[in-house]
Amino acid sequence: MRPLPRLHAVTDAAVRALPDLGVRAAAIAAAGSAVALHARDRAATAAELAALADRFVTLTLPAESATIVSGRPDIARAVGAQGVQLAASDLSPPDVRAAFGELWIGRSVHSVAEAEAAVAEGAGYLLIGSVFDTPSHPGRLPVGLEVVRAVSALGVPVIAIGGITPERAREVREAGAYGIAAVRALWQADDPARAALAFLEAWINE
């Protein structure tokens, strides 16, 4: 299986409703194999999430970028996505692996204890956050870079999310993160393609 992408463009309901979503998705995906588009919207129906994921698969193939589906390994397998992102309430990584075969299997975590449990359960990578204050989760205390550092020492790739800007990407990488994820800073950027490259700069020039 090819390496996990460094930059993860995560959707939500507001992103899914963007009238130019396809244009923005293609622009972000143009950064190639370093990028994954995450089809995520917990309020969406299965059919709506499948339509979004299928659209992303079509848009990512030409640039050899990837698609990851949140919470639904069955949809990920059905549309030909490369991975699935699981919450604690979703199927366990071993069950997903047994039922759906070779996928990137990530777990969303918010503490070192949750990360340790996810690694013990067989998660292939971790999405940790929110690292910094973010309007996506007002009122949630950020976990900070020390937690990123501790989780990164567990031995699986760590994707940091929450309040990360291109300017903060390098300090997140220096804390041990394998990569970063963003919602508004990518999808609602004036130039999504340029924003994607700006986020990746910390890894391109490492």
C-alpha cells in the first residue's frame, strides 16, 4: 500500500454545501499523492456520504491523490476509496480490516490515553486534535503540541488537526506529527491549490 498522505482535507456540512465544491476539491487534489480528501459529514445520509466520496474518488484519480471516508468502511470499499477514518463509536480497526480488507484505517483521538487504546486496537494512523483553538469546535480546550509529541512517540503516523495554519505546520511537524489536516483553511481558502502547497511546505523542505 502506498504511503499515507501528509495533508488531509476534511469536509463538514458547510463544505459539502459549497457551490464550487468540485472545483475546490480538484484544486486541492492537484497536489498529488501527498493529499487525501476526507468525505466527512456526520449529519449526511449514507447516500449523501456515498455520493460525496464517489465524487472525490473521481476527482482524485487523475492526480493520484486519495479519498478517505469518515465512519463508513462499507462506503469506502464500495466507491474505491483508499481509507476510512473511525471514531470511538464506529467499528473497531480489526473488524474493519477483517470485513473490508486493505484500507488505511485511522482513529480520531483527543488524548494520549485514547491514542494508546487506538494503537493497541490496531489503528493504522491517528487523527489527533484539536491541537490549537479552532472555530470548528468552539469551547473545546486544545490538546497542544505536547500531546502531539507524546502521541507521535507511540509508533504510528499521527495527523494533527485543529487550528493549524501553514505558518504553524512546521512546529506541528517538529512535534513529531506525520502530517496535518484542515477544514476551513483549505476548503474556504481564496486559492485552495496554493493553500495546499503552503501546508505541505514544512514536509517538502524537511
